[in-house]
Amino acid sequence: MALSIETVWTRCATVLFVFSGMWGIALPITRYSIPEEMQEGSVVANLATDLGLDVRALVTRKAKLDIIHTKKYLDINKETGELFILEKIDREYICSSKTTSCFLKTDVILENPIRMFYIELEIMDINDNAPVFRRETMHLDISESTAPGERFSLTNAVDADVGANSIKTYYLSESKYFTIEIQTGSDGSKYVDLVINSNLDREEQAVHHLILTAADGGVPARSSTASIILRVLDINDNAPFFNQPIYAINVTENSPIGTLVMKLNATDLDEGTNAEMTYSYTLYTSEKTQEKFSLNSNTGEIKVKDVIDFEESHSFDIYIQARDQGSNSLSGDCKIMAFITDLNDNYPEVTITSFKSTVKEDVAIGTLIAVISISDRDSGDNGEVELTLNQQASLPFVLDKSSGDYFALLISEPLDRETIPRYDITFIVTDKGTPRLFDNETITLEILDVNDNAPIFPQSFYTIHVVENNIPGALLMSLSAFDPDLHENQYLVYFIMEKEIINTSMSMLFSINPENGNLYALKTFDFEREREFLFHIEARDSGLPPLSSNVTVHIIILDQNDNTPLIVSPWRAQGSVFEEVIPRSADKGFLVVKVIAIDTDSLQNSRVTYQLLQTSDSTLFSLDQYNGEIRTTRMFSYRDPRHQRLVVVAKDNGDPALSATITIKISTVEHMVTPFSETTEVPLEFDLFTDLNLYLVVGLGSVSFLLLITILVIIVLKCQKPKPMKMPPAINMNLNSLNRNSVISRSSIISQRSSTIADSTLISSDAYWYSLFLAETRKGKVVVRQPIVPKGAGYFVSSIPRCTGPTETSDSRASTLQDLP
């Protein structure tokens, strides 16, 4: 079996025959040379051939190899006679690494006959082992003060191979501080020393990491590395230092005690105790500064120790020293400039230097009231102040900046004590800091009164209603005026401004209390005589000069129900019975008589209603309660008596109601002659007409004219045929009682009388007063035509003469109602 390609070596087999000293015995020695680590099965040599043996003899003679080192590395192929590798051979395992030659000896034993062959197998070394360091990491401590050239032994590497395959050299990684020197021992071993090339500086590089490489001489060469960690030991060769020699910091005033201002951090490039530092103030730091700030000697923290006030000191200079703890301690200094940041912690101040506490309300505009100064201890915007007035209410004052921080308070508008009698003037001083602070000062200015206001009545016109029949001396109203002035300027005196009415002074009718304005009536008033009064009352103050004002008083007399209704139609003598004659053939609804009563009272008190108090036959007559007309309710029958008796009551609407009665005796006759009486002409004459009144007058005139023509035609027809006939009811107009502003007109009453009743003239002042009266209105007057009044009569009522035929109304003169002597 041939050798493998991997272990191609020049094999030299030398067969030596050695003859011993004994005759006839031969001891042959066979030597072979092979490289180590040959593959299993590799052929070393053909042993049968080299020994001169027949291959078949190997089997028959039971050839075998002796065991080497308890391991069987070789064996014989008995079929071919070849010696082959049974197990890989490791030279370093079999032989010592210090020997250069390595032989593997074995014996070949043959039987029948026994014969022994000596075989030596030389194992040649190959570079199959790399150098190995006993320690992969080497630690060295070298002081930074070690001088250059100093040597330090390093642990060397070992290589199991020998000869050229053993360690040949060492290499060191690049370094400017270190190099190596290789030493060779007597046995050829290589040793290495570490040499310092230059001065070490721990502060520059405290630890050096180096790589040491050991390489052998094999082909290819093998190598291995070891790590060298070299720590430079510190010496106190560096003084502490600060980042900068001068620090500028800002400290807010009024910072709480214990507030951290700054933390110093000095640097010492040394280490250990050489780098441990303590901080302290230097002699340049003032005691005042040391009272304001505290310094922690270990940490270098500077904190606020006492209240810091910007207004007391704007800045502080702090000098600090840092010293290390080395054997030869070193130190470094710095300066801290602490600038105090102003806070807006001082309120602005306002001072009143001059002040007038009272002024008259008529003081001139521009008058000086006060002088004010303002200030603020802060600085910058915090110390800039401005002065304003309280603007919640509009004040008639203005601030005028005179000089610097001085202001003058001047009057800018007219003052009115009656509107505002006192001013609380608040001066507000505000700075421009953040947050803004302000202060205020209030002064009180009293306004003195001058007589600049006339008395004032609550109303300019008073209407006072007084019920007639009042008690003399009764209080009508309190007409108190108000004067907004003070003291004597508001003391008022009241007067009735004199005015005569029908030669009567107002002071005779009314009286006023000069102190309180109470108005009294001095007499009893009668509504039927006096309806109203109009006069003025003056109120005057006691100032200088005095001022006054007046008010118009309108006294209206109110009516009381103090007049009984008076029956004016049909007229009869006092206490007598009125007799009326009617035809017995009168139809149903025939007008028997019309009762007219008047009441001199007004409004509700003058409204008269009528009622039948007594009647001989309630089924025969009816009475209209509003106009007083008595009419038949049926025709007369033969059973009805010829004479009927009625009692009519006229009642007003007052409270309590007053009334009057009349007794009427009615006689029935079979035949009657219709008398025509002269009517009283009551034309209406108005001073003024409105368009509406004009239309009404024209319309009424037209209707009246047509009615008059119709009446005249009927009268002419009646006169041409004189015979008994039924007469139409007389034309009557209602008499309405109106107020003093209404227009009252009343027509004459035409009564039908029998031919047996004689003409008569009834003279009575009361009858004439109520039948003919005058009412004033805003539009005109009622004009009543009347005949001549007989002497001796105050007022009169004229009866209408009897006539059997058509007659014209008698002429009469127009006149207003008046009292007759």
C-alpha cells in the first residue's frame, strides 16, 4: 500500500544487518522515517520485501508487531507484506518537546522458527502546534513617574514543536510609549521584556492596552497573542481647576433661604485622594457676602443663606478655592459674580404734600386742590410708576404733571354740590413690573354750598278737589317745595300771590303756612255759587340773593247732594194740587202731562228719576221714570171715575237721595178745544263753530224747517174746519242737567188746557231760575229769549196765552240770564 499524498515525504529505508558477537545469530535492524500525523492506512513500507520474506510466510509463520507505548500505531498487511499506519502518530505525545529526534521502536516476530526483526520508525516534526502564552492577559501597574528605559519582564509563550517550528520571534502592537526586547536562553528559548520609551501621563491615558504576538518558524508560520493591560498609577501632579475663571450668575432677590444658587464642579485630573477636593471662600470674599450665601465644602453647592434685597445690594463677588487631598495638595481658584435680579417686590408710594379739604361749588375751573408725589424703590420697569385717578365714576378733576414725579390735582369741570356733595378722590399709583403692583391713597373733598338752586315744587300745576260745604280752616294740601341747597339756602317761606276775584282777595279765601306750605280753606264753599279758583303760590329761600319759584293751584269745588229736586212743570202754587183736564176719548198712550223736575246739583246728584207714589187706578196710567211723561195705558171706560188722583215723586241720584212730590188731579171731559199757546223762542247762538258742529246745525236746521212747515200746514187745516177734534200731543223737549262745561237748552212747555182755564202769569224767582238758565261752554253761550220781567220779581216764568186759532209766537228780546233788582 503506497503512502498518502498528504504525507509525501522522502522515505529512506535502510536495512542494516548487524551481526552480533556470537557466531551464527543475526540481529537485523530496519529503520524508516515518516512525518507525524500521517493518515490512518498510510503505507510506510513493504516490510516483506525489505526483510526478504515471502509474503505467504507472513501468514504461515504468524508474523506480528510488538505493541508500542500501549498503543498500536502500526500493523502488517499479511496479504501484501506492507507496513501501514493503524493510528495517527503525534510526535509531541510520544517524544518530549525538548528532543529534536523522535523514534518509534517495534519488533517483528516470526514463528516456526522464531525470528525477530528490529524496526525503528523516526517520527519527523511538522508545524502542527501554534505558540501558546501561559497567560492570555497580563496586568501591569506602572507609576506615571517611571523614567523612560525602564524594563518589565513579560510572560513568554511556548511551542510544542521543535526546531524551525518552535517560537522564532515576538511582536508588540503599535505604541509610542512602549516597545519590546527579545532575549534568547541557553536552550534556545525566546524571552521578551517590555521597555518604556517615553514619559507616561496618567491624566492623558490612564490605561494602555497592548497586544503581544508570538510567532514560530514553521511554514506556514503559526502565532498566538496575549493581551497586556497596563495601568498607569497616579501621582498628585495636577492642581484642581474650574471650567472658567469667572462665573456670572443671576440670583433673584427674595429667593427663599436654602435656594441653590450654583453648584461648583472643579476638576482634578488626578485620581483617588489626589482628586478629592474641598471648597472654601478665599480671603477676598467679604463677610457680608458670606452672610448672604453658604458654601458646602464637599459638594461645592452655593445656597441662599439670608434674605437678598436688590435695593440693598445689586451684586455680590464670591471667591472660591478648590484644594485636593494629595500628599502635596494643590488648589485652584475662581470668581463668581452674582448679579441680583430685581423683583417687583416694592409697592409704589403716593404722598399728598398739599391738600385743600373744602371748596365752594362755584370755584373756578383750574383751581389747585392738591399736590401729589409718587415713588418706587424698584428699578427698571419695576421702578417706573404712573399715577391715575379712580375712573369708576367720572370725576371733575385732572392730574397735571408739574415736574419729575410731582403732580397737581386741578378742577376740570364745574362742581355741583347738589349732585355730588363730596368727592372721595383715590389716587392709584401703578408700576410697570410683572406682576404690576399698585397702591392708592384716598382724600375726601367737601363741596361747600352756594345759593344756586331755586326751590322746586314736585309739580308745576296742582289740582285740588274740595267738596262743597267744607269746614273753614280745613287742610286742603301740603304744597311743600324742595330746595337742594343747604342751611339758610334751603329754608323756604311760602306766600299766596295776591289776586282778586270779584273784589275778593285770595288771602281772604285761602291761607298757607309760610313754614311748611300747608294750604287751608278759610271759608265754606258752595258748588252752586263757586265752581273753581286759580291762583299761584310762591316759595322763596333765605339765601343771598334769595331765589324763588311758584306753582299754579287750581281749586275745583266738588258738588254734594245738598239740593232737593224742584218740580218746575206742571207748575202749581206751593202746597196746591195740579189739575189737568183730558178728553175721555183719549186713546191708549195719550200724553196726560209731563212732570219736569230739575236739580241744581251736578252729575249724578242732578240725575232725576220719576216714580208713581200713589195712583187711584194703577191700570190706567203709566209714568216714564226718565222723562216724567204720564200716559194712558188704556182707553177710559164708563166704569172709570171722572176724576183721578196721582202722586208723583221726583228723586235725584245722590247719596243719600233727595226727592220732591207733586199731586196731580186728572179730570176727564167729553169734548175739548185745543188751545194754541205762544211758545218761547230759545235760539242757540254759538261764538265758534267747528266743521262738525256746522254740519250738525245745518242738518238740524233743515229738519226743523221741514217740521215747522208741516206744523203750519196742519194749523191752517185745523183753522179752516173748527170743530171738536183730537189734538196731537204737545211737543216737549227734555230738560237735561249737565255739568258746567255742557250746553243746556230748554224749550218752553206747551200745556193743553180746557177753555175754562183762565190765562195767568205765575211769578216765582225759583221757577224762573230753573226754567231759564245759562250754561257756559268752550264753544259758545245759550241765549234765551224772554219777555219783560214784571217789577218785584227776582226771576220769572211766563205762561203761554190761550188761543183758539193759529197764532204767531210773540216777539221777545234776547238776553243772558241775570239777577234782577
